[in-house]
Amino acid sequence: MHTIPASARRALTRCTLLLLAAAIPALHAQVRVQTLPGVKLALKLPAGTWNESSTVVNGLTGSGNGANQPALPQVAALNGFLLSFGNGDHKLRHVGVKADGRYTRFAFADQDSNDPFRASASWTTFTHGQAGEVSAIGGGKFRIQLPTPKPAGHVLVLRGFEFQRADRSDANLRNIGVWMDGERNAVVVSLTDDQGLDFRGLERSLGAAALASATMLPGLLEFAHVEASRVAARNIPAMVGRYRGYRATVQYAWIPADLVQAEGTLAGGGGDLDRARAATPVHALQGFEFTFDNSDHHLLTLAVNADERGRRIFAFQDNNRDDPLHWEATYLTLKPELRR
């Protein structure tokens, strides 16, 4: 029997350890998860976190910007806004609240775009999710299909909106609304006056519940595209069918469903807008709609869950507040423990 010197034994041990270390990654690489036939593994993606941002601005005319504090990421949801003329009520040509990073793009104008208004918006921001935008030309109340597929495990929220009638024109307002229809992967928009309107048809389509039914919407879609510039390049027609024409742009976001604590709805009639109180916090709007019941009117103020000196308000009115109306808003409340 030959005795192996100690130095040789140590060298042999080091070689063995090096060979094992090199083989371990290969062994790990060959590991496979075995599942039963027909069973799929669902990878659970993180929900991420949320926070808030806001802006308030006075003295705008026609359209203008408010600086968001802090700036918005790509994925955000509108949770409240206010637009209010400072010199009395007016007909309407252009109205909007749109997210744009450091700024909120506001619009509130009749045909001459020279009337002062004040505006505010509050937002909920997200670290996870998807965002998009779609624009269309139509008349009355109509549905716009979203250009991207619905991601699994996400819910649809409103990020921003804009309505614009033809240049050098304006009109009274009977109904305005934006509804996110996650089941159909679509949005429903409405901007109507009494021109060509069958109010009975509009009445049947009012509110979030009508989205789930097969109710025929009283309007026509003429053209839609994911690129707003393609739609903006087209002239807004005075009429689409028998309805007054307008261009609509809707910004939307899909946020992880695991962020959501509860769904909520607020609704009411004329005179009770100041008494609206959400049972749970409004963190992400999924839609809103306001309708004058008696006829179309000028507009002084439009507000949904707007923060007015710490008090949340809703408003849809001309110079007086005695007109019968119906309104509804749907929203999500998020899990407080996921706020960063």
C-alpha cells in the first residue's frame, strides 16, 4: 500500500470541490416542475403600491395646464375634478381633464374660448399596471372599443377625458358621461344637447347598470383610432346622423385587482349633489354621468368628487340650481396598507 502525501490529498480535495461547484448550476438548470395533466400554474404578479397627486389652478381661459404635485407616472387614475366658469354659465364647445406627466391639461370653453375658469384635479398613481388612450368622432352616446386586450387580473379605471365640438360652434348640454366597460373592454361616451335627441332612448341608457344590458345606445360612432393625431386630423362634423358631432378622447388604465378593497356607486337627483357622501374613499373613478331631466342648459360648473377646501363636492349646474337632474358615479376604494 502506498501512502498519498498530505499535499497531494489536499490538492485532490480542492479539485473534487471545484468539480462539484461547476456541476451544481447544471443540476439546478435541469430541475423541472412536474404538474398533473391539464393543470396550469398561475404566476401571481405583485400588485404594487399606490399614492396620490393633485393640482389646482385659477384664471385659465379656453384651456391650460395645472402642475401636478407630484408628477404623474404613466399609470394613474382620476379620482376627482372640478371645472367652473368665473363669469356665469355658457354653452359648451370644449371640456376636458387629461393626465400628462408633470401637468394636467384642462379645457372648459364655449365657441370663443375667452371665458375665465378655475380647475382642479386629484389623481391616484400606481407602480404597476397598463395605460392607454383612444379617440373617436361620433354623435350622441356611443361605445368605443379599446385597442389593447384586457390583461388578466386587472380592473379598468378612468385616467382622463376630453370632449370637443366643431370649431366656431357650441351648444347647450343635456347629458355628459364617460363609463369604463371592463367586461366589453370598451368605454362609453356621451355629449348631447336636445338636437336630434330622443330623450326616452337616452333615459334607458343612463347609469352604469345599463352597460351590462343590451340597451341600444342613442348615438353613432363615425371613426375611432388609438392615435389621437389621426382623429384630430379629421374635421369634426356638425352632425353625425341626427346627433350633433363631437370628438372624444378617453385615457384609461388597467390596475391590478389585488389593490382593490371595494367597489362603490354614488347616485342622486337634482338638489342633493352637496349631500353626496361616499361610504368608502373614492380612489379611482370608473365612470360618471350627469343628465338634465327637463331640457338642455348652459353650464357653469362640472365637478365629480372634487376637493374644495377639504370637502368633496359634486356639481352639474347652470347659474341656478333648480333644474331636475340625475347623476351617477362609480369608483374603486384601494387597500390602505398598499399606499406607499
